[in-house]
Amino acid sequence: MGSDYLFGAILASLLAAILLFRSRSRVKKARIRGEVVGAPLASTVESTVEGDGCSGEGADIIVVGAGVAGSALAYTLAQDGRKVHVIERDLTEPDRIVGELLQPGGYLKLVELGLQDCVEEIDAQRVLGYALFKDGQNTKLPYPLEKFHSDIAGRSFHNGRFIQRMREKVSSLPNVRLEQGTVTTLLEENGTVKGVIYKTKINGEDLPRKAYAPLTIVCDGCFSNLRRALCSPKVDVPSCFVGLVLENCKLPFPNHGHVILADPSPILFYPISSTEVRCLVDVPGQKVPSIANGEMANYLRTVVAPQLPPELYGSFIGAIEKGNIRTHPNRSMPAAPHPTPGALLMGDAFNMRHPLTGGGMTVALSDIVVLRNLLKPLRNLHDASSLCKYLESFYTLRKPVASTINTLAGALYKVFSASPDKARNEMRQACFDYLSLGGVFSAGPISLLSGLNPRPLSLVAHFFAVAIYGVGRLLVPFPSPNRMWIGARLISGACGIIFPIIKAEGVRQMFFPAMVPAYYRAPPAK
């Protein structure tokens, strides 16, 4: 009899082990994992897959999107002890032609967040300033880095490699769950966002699931339906970039970005690896020549190539012949949030500017530092209404950096573009000559562009100094009525460029943030 009981116990134990193994393997299969540089991104906060399509084991924060902003945000919040659930549409390496230049101000924020090693081992290149070209002339504009550590400089790289390094870093934390899925809807209850509904592939089938958290932060600009629910987006597309990669090309000024003031609009060159140079040709408007029928290649050969410095011409023609020409719409969107309990917008979902100045990642990383500092004293995020009111201060505290870079990007694009208006072209020439003066005349604007001196008043002062310098050029040595009229139109045109951008950014938030009540919001009582 005893032997029978013993045999039965052994058999029962064996069956229980088999059932437990099958159960655990099903849970593992239900987790969606993406690839990072050839290796799987493991979900590091385990989540029970329930029969009703719900997921999560009490995440503190859901982050939608694992690009630069989403990955950096998730890492930062997790470092502060939060449980973070990140949902990204596609965890394979991105292949983009923008988001490849990080300004020195952005690199400083990367260091502050502990993510500076993400630009290592991806063949990133140090960027020490810009070179500006116009009508056969050029001027070198170095970053004012004298007061900083020798490691501080800009960085340029393949965008996808940088993002994958950040995702690797995020996935290494035990309190982050990184999952591939497409968020479709915000879960709302009585006006408060409770989480998200998203679709994820399980055994080859798209299945809807729910994730809950006290705070949902949307960082991916591709989720336009979520963006519309949380802000009043006014998206403008002033131009498109046409992207090429030049191989084994020697830039006239090594470790510098190159800006050619061409007709009709600027052309950019900067290194993205030790053997590759990115070229971005700006084409005004939303319609570009067709790549498929050869119109684009012909446009690049006949219109763009003759305006390039001789050192770049051969490599540019070689890149056209090689093909792989790509386009990207240049979107601009002022931040216009609707404070919503339980939710927040960041990154490209919240605010975009023309990529001419390469300021997008700097703004995103600066925003993350501001939000990190606001959330740090809070242990409990469940009082959605009080949290929402408190986080209204985020929109004001971010303004010095964001509004400086946004305004400069919009204004410089218009100034650097050719125009049939003689006054506008005088402003363009005045800007080139002003920067060529060197000293404070170049260091001041470049420190603004680089994110090292985020002061809106300094930006406005330099902008109108350029306009006044342009008028001075017109009136010396002999002011004529025609020249005086062009000078007046130049000042008027300068006002027409910068004032609408400032209005969109918010005059009070930009120049007088201390007058905004939200500036003084204290953390909710615990």
C-alpha cells in the first residue's frame, strides 16, 4: 500500500511539473520581444497574461514609444525606482534620415541622465561647430566649448544605432517592461486616463490588450489619434528633406556640420560615421520630384550639384548614381497641450520644429530632465487630478530651452531660404556677414543653436542685431531712397518672421515665466 502511495505521489509530482512548465512557456510566448542589435529585448518586468486581455503587474507609468524621448524617459523614471511599461510599435532598428545630430546642449542633458555611453560603440562622430557657405565664400562657426570638459561636444551618428543602444540600456533595468505593440486608444474613465488599449502579436495573431497605470506618457508622434486627444495640434510642413549618404567623402571642415545657403533653400552635410556623410537637401513645400521616374535624380544633378563646394561635388554625384535617395517631411508643431488627468505628451508627440538646426533631441532630453525633477519628490501618482494640476508647471519650466531652439529653427529656416523679395535676400546676406564677423557675433548665435545658452531674450537681441546690421549695410556709404525703402522692408520682414513664432510659443511663458501661476506649483500632498 505504501509503495502505491509513493508511486502515486511521484506520478502526481511529475504531472504537476509538466503542467507548470507548459504554463510558464505559454506566458513567455505571450510576451512580445523585439530585436536590439541582433539580440532579443527581454521584458524585464514580468506581466501576467490574463484571459480578459489585460496586462501589467501594477506599473507606475506607461510610456508610449521607445524612440529617443521614450527610451530616455523610461530609463530615467526607472532609475528613480518607478515601474515602467514601455510599448513601442517596432523594436527593430529604425532607419531614418533625421535625428542624427545631437547638439552639445543635448549631450550635456544625456550626461545628466546617465546615458552618455549610448553614443559609444556606434561609430559616432564628434561635432565641433558649423561651416557656412554662400556664393563661393565660407565661414567657420565653432561651438563655444572653452568652459566645458573636453568630452563635451556635439555628436552625429546613425539614428537607429543610437536608439538601439538606448533600448538596450532600458531593457537592462529590472523594473522596465519593454514590449512591442501598437497603441490604439487611451483608456478613459470620467475624463481621467487610466491606461491604454494596444494590439500585440501572439502566435502570429493581432490581439487587443489593455495596460493600466496612474500616468501614461505618449512620446511617439506617429500616434496622431492620441496626440489629438491630449492637445490641439497645428502641424505645418514647410518643406521636405531629400536624404543621401556620401561614402568616403572628406568634408572641407572635419568634425563640423556644413550648411550651404543654396537656391531655393539650405543644404546640409554632416558625418554620421567614420566613412559616411549625410546630405540633406531641403525642398520647399510638401511635394517633391518623383524618385521613381528619375525626376529627383535629375533635380539633384542639375539644380543642387552646381551649387555645392567643389570638394563635395564628386561624392554627391556618386551618391546620386548609387541611388537610395529618400525623403522626409519636415514638420513643425508648437506645443499646445490640454492638461489631462492621468496623461502627458512629450517628444515629437508634443512639440516639433524644423530640423534645420538639429535641435529636436536637445529639446526632448531637456524636457525629460524637467519632468524627472518634478516627479522625483512624488511617491504616489494615483491622485490624477492633483498630479495633473502640479504637472502644468512642466509646460512653463521647459520654455527657456524649448522656445529658444524652436524659435531659432523656424526663424533661421526662413532667413536661410532664397526669396524673390530683395529685402529678404538682404537679410540672408546680412546674416551670413554678421556670423562671419566672429567673436560675440558668431559665438552668441551658435551658443543659442547648440543649446548651451537657452535664453529667449538673447535670441531676439541677436536676431534684430542681424536686421539692423543689414540696414546699416544698405545705408553705407550713401543712403538712397530705394535703399532706405529696402531697409524698412527688411525690418518689417524680420518682424514678420519672428513675431508669429514667438506668439505660437507664448509670449508670457517664453519671456516672463515667473508670471505664470503654474510656475510656482508645489508637489501634491502625500
